[in-house]
Amino acid sequence: MRSIVHFEIPADDVARAKAFYGELFGWQLSDMPGMDYTIVQTTETDETSQLPRTPGAINGGLMPRTAETPAPVLTVDVESVADSLKEIEAAGGSIVRPRTEIPGMGAFAYFKDPDGNVLGLWENL
């Protein structure tokens, strides 16, 4: 069984979203250098693995809203993004964003399920 390991919240005004979620929930927000992306820490993480210490808890990100990601995205951990995208297409889904590497971290992709929902895939390197 594959787990949901990350969430992304798209925003029309990222600065406003950062202030809203930071103040409302006390989330820690850190901009990723060289990327238009903000890491959202909702729970304590292990310093070595960067994984949440609390079972079932997940962290996420804030990013500008795009046509690819018009609504919040849940991201599922998979062994291979490429293999999973093939399975998704065979099952009636479609690729929104192909496998994209984040150097030193992993790779992700976005897909649509048969009902039009956009979800993400994550593969650790």
C-alpha cells in the first residue's frame, strides 16, 4: 500500500498564503533557494531523513497556482515515477507533468485520475 507523503497548496498570492497558514496553524515556512516553492513544515522532522517524526503526519509546500495545479495536490510515494505513470495511463488516467527530477532529493510528476483530479507522485533518489 502506497502512502500519501506530501501535499501542495497552490496560491494566487504566495506571500499572503504564507502569512495565513503560518499565523493560523503555526506552520514553519521556508523558501527553496532557486525555486518558486516554499516548504511547509507541519510537524517535526528527523534531521537525517527529513521525514516526519510523528507517524501519519506529512509536510508539504506552497507554490504559485498554475493550470497544472489549480487546486491542492496530494502526493503519493512510489518506487518509480516512470513505471507508475505507465500504470496510470493504462488505467485511464493521464499525465499532467512528466517525471521531473529535483537534484539530490528525488523526482515527481503530476497526473489526472479518470475523474479529472490532479495528484502527484514522488520517488526518492
